[in-house]
Amino acid sequence: MSDKKAAFLPIGIGLGISIGVALGLALDNLALGIGLGVAIGAGLGTAGLAAGQAKAKPKKGDGSDGGTMVIADGGDKPHHSHDSGSDGGDGGGGD
């Protein structure tokens, strides 16, 4: 396997299931432990995959500027929101 980033999810699920089985045996509820283990493992695997992609360096000459994103709307005037959260009513409730 030349792409080592793809191995994070199965490793995470394996670790999660082992943690879940240990919890399940300790709590006398193996089914709950395996279910929790799969959920924990999927979270660990996804976090590991994201961490691996964040550390990846861009290749030279691929048109990347290092991951900096500039967002511009093309206008020269600043835009402000004037929403105060009020509907302008008197509050009601009176007789």
C-alpha cells in the first residue's frame, strides 16, 4: 500500500473495538461495548485521517500557495449587517 493515509480508518476502528470490548466486558454488556467501540473507532480514524491530511505538504509546482484562502466579494465598500433581531413590535401582552 503506497498511500499510508488510507490506513487511518481501519486502525482507528480496530483500536475503538478493542476499547469497546474492554468496556463491554467490564460493564457486563458486550453488545453495548462493541457498538461504542465502533463509534469511538470511527471517530479516531476520521480524526487521524484529518490530521494526516493537515500535515501533508503541497508539492512544488501544483499551483498551491500553501493553503491560504483569500475570499473577496469584488466590491470596494464594506458590508455591514443591520439586523438587530427585533421585529419592531411593541411586545404585546397588554389588555
